[in-house]
Amino acid sequence: MDFLEGKREDLLRSFAGVSPEPMRRRTEDEGWSVAEIIDHLRLVETSVAQVISKRAREARAGGIGEEQSTDSVLKSLDHLGIEASTAFMESPSIVRPRRNVDVAAAIAGLEESRKALREAADSAGGLALAEIKQRHYTFGELDLYQWLLFLGQHEGRHTRQIKRTLQVIRAGDASLSHR
């Protein structure tokens, strides 16, 4: 969770102080605005929280034991290059953002999704999460530790996208003001 909280801080800093108007703007027809990216992150995090809660509940009912390993899991998804990749990835429809989402609502939704994730992680506390698996749309079978890592890496990827989007918007605004 410390990894996730650090990624969240980075995300929030990426658009801190930006007024709502540029956050609603798209840089290309098929691209997402900053508000839409935030809404997408909310949807993904809410979905992951639901997966963790459900799978933890099923694991407890099925007798999965307590975590015995003390090995770090932080590098277990690095081979997938989730955060570093700049390749376009099509999101499943269930996590596509609402068009023209309200900026304040998107940010508030992100706070709510993090609350749900914390509750889900608490519900899974003590379980051997490496033994509990769930299939990911793109990356195949992941254990619950990897789902949490995916969430942080995914957020890091979109933090970079937000920075690029805002940079393009600022550059466009600057060129218009020099005309």
C-alpha cells in the first residue's frame, strides 16, 4: 500500500494547481482529457477493489492460509513493462471514462475508489495473497499482490500521460497567445 500511496501522491501532483478548463480539454480526437484519465483511474481502482474483496472472501471461505512469505513482491510485474510503456492499450469498456466528466466529480471519485481499495486490502489482510489468482484482461493470471502492483504501475503510466497532455495544452495555449 505504501507503493500505491506514493503513486497516488505523484498523480495528484501531476495536475495540482491546474484549473478545470484545461483538464477538460483533449489534445486529440481519440485521446482522453485529464479529467477522463482520472475517471478511468477511478473505474480501474474500483474494479480492482471489488476483485480483491471478492477473491479474499472466497479464499477465506475456501481455507486459504495466512501469509508465510516475507519476500518482496515489488518487482514481480516489472517484466510486463506496464508503467514504462508508451504503447497504446485499448481499455475494456467497463473502465472507459465518461465523456466530458466533471473535473471535481472525477477527483472526488478517485478519493472514493482509494477508500474502497484500502477497505479491500484490509479485508485481505493476513491471507497468502500470492496464492489467490484472478485473470487480467491484458496480462493474464495475476495474484492479488500483482493486482495491487498493477494498479500502482497503471497509475504511474497515466500520471505520465497527464503530464504529456497538460504539456501539449500549455504549448498550444502559449502559441495562441503569441499570435
